Amino acid sequence: MKTVRDILLAMVNATLILAIVLVISLVVLVGRVSDLRDTTVAMLAPQVERLGQLTAAVQSVEGKIGQCSGADIAMLRVELASLAADKPDLSGLNGLTVRGLATEIVNVAGERLAGMSR
């Protein structure tokens, strides 16, 4: 009877240890995802600001087109050319997809779990 009790106690202890490891892993994973989110926000913030400025400029041009006469067309072409030349570079966002973010989260989780098992 004592052997069965010892086995059950060992199983409870193992389960509790596993639960503690999972909670710690979850806390670490949440921290890494938060860091990833902060990095993504920091990367996108300048682009969002720049796109807001570009949107305001395009709306201004749209308003001018509605009030435009033949002589103003040349001026609008120059303004549109400057807007086209001034557009932000969004090439750094090519890898920013849901699949890319999910892959990054899985990689970080794998690295952390591998580091914990050592």
C-alpha cells in the first residue's frame, strides 16, 4: 500500500513540476511576443506618420482638381510628380505578414524551450 501511495505522490509531484515549467514557459513566451509587438510598432510608426502626411497631400490635390481650370493642370502635374517622388519606402514591410509573424513567434518559442531544456 505504501508503494502505491509513493507512486501516486511521485506522479502528483511530476505533474506539478510540469505545470510550473509550462507556466514559466508561457510567461517567457508572452514576454517575447510583447517584444516582437513593440519592435513591429517601432518599425511601422514612422511609416504610418509618413502615410498620414501623404494622405493629407493627396486629399489636398483631390480638392484642387475639383476647382481646377485648364491653366492649373500644369501646376497639379508638378505637385503630383513631387508627391510621387516623396512617397515613403515601404520595402521593409514585405516580410511583415501574418505568416511571418507566426513563424517568428514559433521560432522564438522553440529557442526559449530549447534553452530551458539545457
